[in-house]
Amino acid sequence: MRGTPVRGLLPLVALLVIWQLAGDPASPYFPPPSTWVDGVRPLVENDKLLPAIGQTALTFLVGLLIATVLGSLVGTLVGASRPVDRALSPSLEFLRALPAASLVPVAALVLGYTAQMKLVVVVLPAMWPILLTCRSARRTLSPVLLDTPRTLGLSRWDRATKILTPALLPAVLLGVRVAAPLALIITLLVEIVTRVNGLGAVLGAAQQSFLSAQVYGLLTIAGVLGFVVNWVVTRAETAVSRRMRGTA
């Protein structure tokens, strides 16, 4: 895993070692890391952990994909027209500022406590970073870049796929890089609050049952998922950027 910021994990590893050496296995609040595996083991034996991780991963991936498509399209369309941009900017800023947790009651009222509800709550906040970066990038595109293909007689499809998409791709990748960890956090948050199937629901149930070691073990798994997501998105952004520059 070349390029992985392993050295950045050294303070965390040192903290866990100190925690292990100084921790009390009988502590109800701060059990040492060695007890976390035993805390999570019943979930593995009962075949609850992997399905929960799968549900969370599926919601995260589908939600991020939908947020990327919607954010890119809406951001591009809004940024293409200054009157539309000025008219919609207040509404966009208001909706962007809404906390994700505030969407849960409304989504649950309309859709119930379902996977579809969880997906809607994930998509709406995750699309804003992508929408806003695409809007800004579209506004700053050179008119020459857009007029030249039209002068050459390229079709709308060719202009969109060969000119506009490559020009906006860095902005989309930047938005996805911001939206990906946000989507994962919101997925876990919704599962904790609503108890809809997923890693967050298992984590919330463990907390409610005062299973401290299991809670810390599940938090560690969630942290590993977040680390992997950030690494994958960063590597993908770097690879695409190098390819666009012709240095791959």
C-alpha cells in the first residue's frame, strides 16, 4: 500500500499500547484493547457482523454514487447560467446548512424505517460538496473552451463527453473526496438513530446494552472502514489526475 500515511497512525498505535498497559479489563467504561476482540466475537459467531458491515457498505456505495451523479448534473446546470445561479444560491446555501440528523424524522415519516429512507438521508447531504464544486468549476470555465467545439460543429453529446466532462472531472473528484467520508459518517449516524440494519445499528444496540468492549471494537471497525474509504478515494483522484496530465 504505497503512499498510505502509515506514519500518521503511530500516535494512535502508541495511545492504544498505553491504554492496553494501563487499562483495567474489569473497567465498565474503558476496557483495554485486548478485550475488544472478545467483545466483537459473539457478533461474528452469530453471523451478525458481516451482514451489518455489508448493509452499511452497500448504503454508502449506492448513496455516494447517486450523490455524485445528482451533484454533478445539478451543479453543472446551475453553474452554466448566472441568472439561475443567483436565483438558486440562497436556497442551495440554506439546504446545504441543514444538519443530516434533522432529515431523519422527515424521511422516516415519508418512507418509514427502511433502507430507502437511510439512502435518502445519505444522498442529500453527500451531494452538496460535489454540487458546489461543480457549480464553481462550471462558472470558471473559459468561454473559448466552450465556443471552439461549437464552432467546429461538434454535437451536444461530443461537447459534453469530450470537452465538458474532462474539464469538470477534477472538480467532481474533489467533491467526491469530501463527500465520501461524510457519506460514511451519515450512514452510521442514521443506523445508530433509527436502528435500520447496518453496522451503526449493531453499535447502537451494544451501547444500549452497556457492552463497552463491543462498542470499542465496532468503533475500531468503523474507523478502519473510514480509513480505507479515504485511501481509495485519494488514490483514485491521484490516478485520474495523473492520467489527465499524461504522466501515468
